Amino acid sequence: MSDLKNLGTFTELAKKYKKRFILAFLLMPISVWLTIQGPAFVQQAIDDGFKAGRVDLLITFATLFIVVVLADALVSTLINILIQSGGIRSLSELRKKVVEHVSFMGRWDYEKRPTGVLVSRATSDVESIGETFLQGVSYLITDSLKIFGILGYIFYKNTTLGWITLLVFPPVVIIVNYFRIKLRKLYDDIRSVNGFLSASINESVAMRKEIQLFNLGEVQSEEFSHLSKEYRDKSIKAISMDAFLYSFLEGLLFLTLAVFALFLIFYADFDPLISSGLLIAWIHLLHQLFDPIKEMGSRFAVLQAAFAAMGKIGNILNIALPADKGDQDIENASVEIKQLGFHYIESEPVLKDIKLRIPQGSSLALVGPTGSGKSTLLKLLARLYEPTQGEIIIGNKQLSLIQRDILKHHIVMVPQEPAIFHESLHFNITLGRTDISLAMIAEVVERAGLEHFVKSLENGYDSILDEGGESLSAGQRQLVALMRALVSPAQILIFDEATANIDTETERLIQSTINFAMTKKTVIIVAHRLSTVRDADQIAVLLKGELNGLGSHAELIKDCYYYRCLHELEDIHHV
């Protein structure tokens, strides 16, 4: 995406606050006029007051000079307040847009990007874009108006002084453009490295237990140190280039001023149109002209950082969101899968020609080795991915024609690692839904036999849980997820190895709860032990992405060789 297109994303959001920006831009010419009037009054004070010995005129022009300086300060302050307030509000809108876009991104687009990189886009990159308005574009506009205004005034007063002043611009433009190109590439690299740094930090925090358990602290530290060093070196290089540009321009411009001033001291004796007052006013104006030119280098540096951030955010916002045009509602909780196929890589199918039918209120268990496609099938049922072949029918409606907002009220998935928020147990069960009362929760919990777990917490339903359920065991986290599923109005429950990695006692409790759910709702289970799925109405055996067997436990023992082998191995293990 081009810089202008990326900037367009921000300006589109800024339209909401256009009155602030329009007023600020209308005040800019006034600020430029006031800037020019100061030296103009100085010239008049010298030529009309000092030379003529008119003290009254000296006092008048001195007073006017003070007034325009104060007025210029006031107008400049108003411009800054208007632009910054509008810019900050626009930033808030942009951050919201980025977060919402990431939230609705397809699972595939989300999973192939590190979490830290996505976080960086909504935080540091958005802040960097803020620099575009708060320090970049607004000042560049003001500075440009000031440069043209001062040049126009100098030409108006004396064309010789005007042409002399113009001589400084060609080398400045060449130098600034050279550094602009270099800094843009450098800031692109800095934004990329910053994203990877955020991803590394996120990984270090989110996986601290695994890092400590497998003694990976040194490896993680080395990786972070490498990224940190790269970020440091590139940042120092950018700062050095910016500082060099500023210093070089400052030296060049003041050298030019000195040479021209010496020249004009002698030239003024031969040109009666260049009075002492005009010469002093010109030097004053030249200082005011040089200030924005010197700052323009750093303004461009800021803009390069902002445009680099815009490019990164633009890449995220340019990701097409999954189509969600459905308008169908679900009539019942039956599920039918027809010739279903799916692949992540076209030449490597994960699921091939899967055909299943799950009547409303019945249960289906999925078994098979790791990599057989069980979890992928669940993600397709929850519409986290879209099938690459075939179709899924939910409640007599094609899944692709059902909006995700509608679907989430009918299907609830209990993953292997449930999300636990730093909120009360009550919130973690209802997820903030006000239509689920405490009485409804208590009734379901009691009927499912989970009241003992609730009573084991210090404050029952009001107990505050740690983020990620740190204070809970793996089994207790699963119990919270089970209660969340049971109290929801969804009629289709999906369990992705809910009894994996937990103790035997908790497994029995979870299995009992799942059996309870089977009597009330349509249930689909992925299990790692056959003992947990014997009561399912149907058991589907997946092998290398294909349906290897389908039937009850007894039928599969008789007709499915692979299932029979699994059963015998499990019996040997128990013995």
C-alpha cells in the first residue's frame, strides 16, 4: 500500500473530528501573518521611529510587536490544542478499528502471525501514527505556509533579498530528500523488529512455566538479546541520521546567513532600497525562515516512522475478513457432514470425504491418532475455518449461511486449554451474559454434580480467579469451562479432549458431567481414551484424515480393526 493510501485510513477516521482540524488549518494563515508582522514592526520602528527620532513611534511599534508576539503564541497554542485533541481521538478510533479487525480475522490469518506482532500493531504502531498528526503533518503544513509567507513578504519588500534567500533551498531539498529515503527504509526495519520484540516478550510471559520447566531461559534470553540489540542498533542509526541532518542543516543555514549578511552590509551602501530597518527585519525573518527548514528534517524523520507504522497497520487492515453474509437461523441441533474436505496446504489434505450424521440430542465421539484431523473437524464445526470441500449442515441450514453471531448462541466449544479471566467465577461461567441468573447456574451445577467444586472456593461464585486460572488445577479449569458450556443456551456442545492431562478423580467428575450433557444436548467429543466415549451414541474413527470406522462401541469392536487394537492396548495398559 502506498503512503497516501495508508494515510487515507487514518484521515477517514479523523473525518469525525474534522471541525477541529478545519478550524486549526484556518488559524494557520493567521499565525503566519502574525509571524511576519513582528519583523515588519521592527523595520518600521527603526526606519520611521529611531532614524527620525520619533520616540512615540518607537513605543507604538514596540507595543505592536509585543501584541503580535503574544497573539502568535496564543494562536499557535490553539492550533496545537485543536490538532492534538482531534489527533488523540482519531488515534483512539484507529486503535479500536485495529483491535476489532484482529478480533474478526480468520483463524488461519491469526495463527500464522505472532501474538506480540498483532499487539504491537494496536499499541506502539498506533502511537507512532499519532506522531504523524501531533508532530508531523500539522507542523509541516504550518512550516510550509510560514516558508512561503516569509518568502513572499521578502520578495514584496525587495526582490534582491528574495532571490538571495531562495539560493539556499536547492541544497536543502536535495539533502532532506536523500535522508527521507534512507530513514523510511530504516524505520520500516525498526517497526518490524519492534513487532518481533513484542512477540518475544509475549512468549516469555505466556509460556514462563514451560520455559522454566525445560530450562529454556538462556535460549529465550539469547533470542531476546539478539532482537533487542538489532532494535537498539537500528534506532541509534536512525537517531544519528536525524541528528546529523538537523545539525547539517543548521550549520548550512547559519553559514549562509553569515555570508549573505556580510555581503549585504557592503551591498546596502549601494542600494538605497535596502534600509537599515529592512536589513534587520530580513535577518529576523531569515531566522524565522531557517527554524522550520531546520525542523523539517526531523519532521520528515517523524513522518517516516509514522508511514512505516501505517504500512504495518495497513497490512493488517488489508487482510480480508472471513465472509459472514449468512442470514439463516438454526431450526434444531442436528448436524450433518457431507463429503467434507479441508487442507491448510493444497497438496496436503487434512480431512478427506468425511460423511457423518448426528441427530438432535445424540452424541458423537471422535477417536484416532494424533494428526488424524479430529481437532480440525471440530474447528470446522465451530466455523473457525471454512471447508475447502463439501459442506456442514447445522439444524437443516448450511453452516456457511449462518452468521457467526447466530452460530455462537447454538454451539459452544470446550477446548483443551479453556480461557479463564481475572474475574469472579460467576463472570467466568456467564461471560457477562445478563440473561443467565445465579439461580439458573446453581440449578445446572447441582444437577451436574459440580457443587462441591464451587463450595471448595473461598467465596463460591464470587471468588476472583487469576488470569489464565493460575490458582486452579488443570481439572478445575476444565470444570469452569464445563459449567460455562452447560449454562449456555447452546444446544450443541463440542468437547476437545476435555479429560486430557488431569487426575483420575477429576476425570471421573468431568466424564460424569459430559454424560449429563449427553442427556440434554447434542454432544461431540474428541477423546484420547476409549473408556471415556463408550457411552456415546456413535463413535467415528479417523485415520490420516479419513473415516476409518463408524458405529457404537460394540459395533466397532467387531467391525473396525484399528478401533479393536486401540481397545486391546488400553485394556493391557489398565492391567
